[in-house]
Amino acid sequence: MPLADSQRQIIASTAPILAEHGLTLTRHFYDNLLNKYPELRSIFSVTSQLPPSSHQPAALAASLYAYSTHIDDLTPILPVVEKICQKHASLNITADQYSIVGENLLKSMAEILGPDTFTDEVRDAWASGYTQLADIMTGREEAIYSEHDHKQGGWRGWRKMKIVKKVKESDDATSFYFKPADGGAIPDYRPGQYVSVTIDVPELKYKQIRQYSLSDAPPAKTSGQVDGDNKTNGQVDGDNKMDGWQADYAEVNGHVPRYHHDTASKPNNLNDGTYSDLRSAYRITVKRESGIDMHHPDAEAHPGYVSNLLHDRYNEGDVVEMSNPAGEFFLDQDLSDSTPVVLISAGVGLTPVMSMLQTLLKMPNASERKISWIHVARNKAIDPFVDDIVRIQKDHNNVTSKVFHSSPVESEQQGVDYDAAGRPDLGAFDKEARKNLLFLDDKQARYFMCGPNPFMASNAKALSEMGVEDDRVKMELFSVGSVGA
């Protein structure tokens, strides 16, 4: 039901109040909500509630403020709404949970803002506004669920997935390969998307959910495949061959994890059935999180719950629950064969970018596209796919890369283990790098960036100052309103 003009005006008038008191309000809201409904702690990350970042309260505060400032025309915030809906679909949020959130949000507004500010008229306006926004979002989320449900191999809700391979990629990152525990098919996804993983956390006495980017190209498709049938035309039991360029790509173009950290984990020849089976698996690469910023006086000491459990307690054969792939950060579907692509990543932000690269390399006419990858990590020991980047560049004349290590160790050699010390500042690139790494001379070039928000903000600004339009730059934003302001 549309809002009355008077209700829109009231909501708009609360924008300055939300700008000043929004974070206080949302912290109060989450505290009350999770105390009253402890079962929702499985959905709302405990770590994201903690200071100094208070990630989830800050994201909600930014969303409320954005809604109030754009109440007369919601078009500018629709990309944010899509981001949230994708996240909610990954978490399997239901319509009844919106009602619980709405009721408790209005209660917190009343308690924090007080009766002089949060009058009956303001309450009624925000109640109607929340209902309007909830209707928009639940409608979009139901469409996403329906799309998942009807997709070949797709499902609705959570699905049990078995770890079929666990590979140590670096000192603090491990890849996990998953296949359905029921033996069924899994759907395709868009390179750059993520899945949610939910596991029991004994220390918390309830489950926690985390999103992890899929770090490889989408599962290999087989010609003539139908629902529940993973065989190719003419394929017989025990034959894992694939058609044409898919098999060529997997066997020749480096569709292999890195193993120099743990050579015992290296699978046998790529042609054997064991490794062939991984081509139809989902791969996530998980960084072991040591905890939040312990230099902040309000920080509470604990390691990342889920990442450490996955590293330490989950092995091949173990089962987790997983959502369908989701997310709005992915390769554009309208890329022509000749559109140059620049991939920019920092730290574990390389995982969705690796999925993009592997996908680009297996596309028809892949060699016609110029691709560059600019990546930074602290050093080689914690740089999961640095060897893959080097190998891929060696094997593909159309791929160029530049790897930065911000704190290389003494044993590393510049020019061998990394290309440059420090962090990439795109604005400081010389004329040659701007042409051969950033492809600034081609107005069709697309840019895909993932890393810490300050890293993306500074380099997005540099690209803009060099004449790259905003619609040619896509970023994986980890919180609402965190980049681009």
C-alpha cells in the first residue's frame, strides 16, 4: 500500500535524527532482539555485533538513513536493496522474521528517541514505511527462492553438503570442495557469487552462518544433462569425460589448487576419477580469522568462530549445511569476447576474483580478451593463489598480472615471488601500467574489485579520476553504504 504524502514527509524529517542517533538505536535494537529471540543468533553473526566495528548495527543504521533520505524516490537505493535481498536469500530469511524485526525496531525507536520525538504520528509513518519496504524485499526474496527452486540442481532452504576435498592453500587459507550429501546435482552460479555455510558452534550453543565466495569457475556442465542426471550423451558409468573446451580447460589451463604448502595433499593425475569428480563440486577458500582488532579498547578477544572450526574440526567426509549461491557481485553477462577485464583484489578478496578469472579462461574465444589481475597480500606465505596467478599468466599470452606484497619476508625475491613491494595505488601507475594493466585506452574495459573497504574506496576514486565511469566498476561491498560516499 503506497505511503501517504504526510507519512513520506514525516519519515524524511527523521533523517537528521537517524544520522545522529542511528547507531545507538540499532545497537539497542539488536541487543533487545537477540535477548528476546535467542534463536535468531543463528542468523545474526555474533562477531558482527561487537565493537569497534558493530558491522550489522552500522549496516542497519545506514539502511534506515538511506531509506529516510530517499523516501520520495527509492530508485537510488535499489542496488542496496538488491544487495540486502541477496544476502537475506543466502541466509534463508522468512517473511515472519520481518514481522519480528519490524515490531522490535519500532520498540527500539520509541525507547531511544523518546515520546517527544517518536510521537504517535512518527510511529505510524515508520510502521507503514517499514511494511512497504518489507513487502518490496520479501517479494524480491521470494523471487530469488523460486529461481533457486526451479533451477537445475537447485533447492530451497538449506542443503547438506559433504566435504569431498580439503586443501591447504597457504598458511592461513584452506579450500574446501563440496558435493551434495544426497548425491544429486548442484546448480550453476555466476562467477563472483557466494554461498552461506552454517555449522554448530559449541562455544555459543547454537549455529552460526557465514558467507564465503565461491573461489573457482562454476561446476562443469555436461551436454544433454537433465535434472538428477549427471551423465553426458553417450557417457557410461565410471566415465568422467566432459565435452570439448570444458575438458581442455580443466586439464590444460590450470584448474588446479596450489599445493606447494602441502604437497601431500596434491591429487593424482588430472585424468584420474578422483580429481575429475571435483570439477562438479563447489569450492570455497576460507581464511582463518584470528579475531577482531585487539588494539581497540572495546574489542573482545576471540578468534573467528566458523573459520577456525572449519580449519580445525572439519575434514573430508564431514557435512555442513549450505544455501544456494547468491550475491550481486559477478561478471557482467553482456561481456563481449573482446571486452578487456581488470581484476583487482586484496587479501582474501581474491577468492571471487579467482572464480571470475577461471571462468573467463574457459569461455569460447577466451584468448581474444585482454585480462589483467592486480593483487596485494602481506606476503607469499598467506597469499593463497599467487602461484596460480603466475602460472596462468605464463600459460596465457592475453593475461597480465602484477602481484604486490605489502610486507614481504626476507626469503622472498622480488621478481620471483612478487612483482612489487607495498600496496597498489592505481592513481600512481605510470603510463605503461595504465595502458597494459588498467586498459585505460579502451573505453569498454570493465573493472571488478574485491578487498577491504578502504582499499576499494581509494582505488575506485583513482579509476574515476582517470576517466573510468562508475558503471564500468563493480565492487564486492561487505557493508551497506561503506564505499562510494
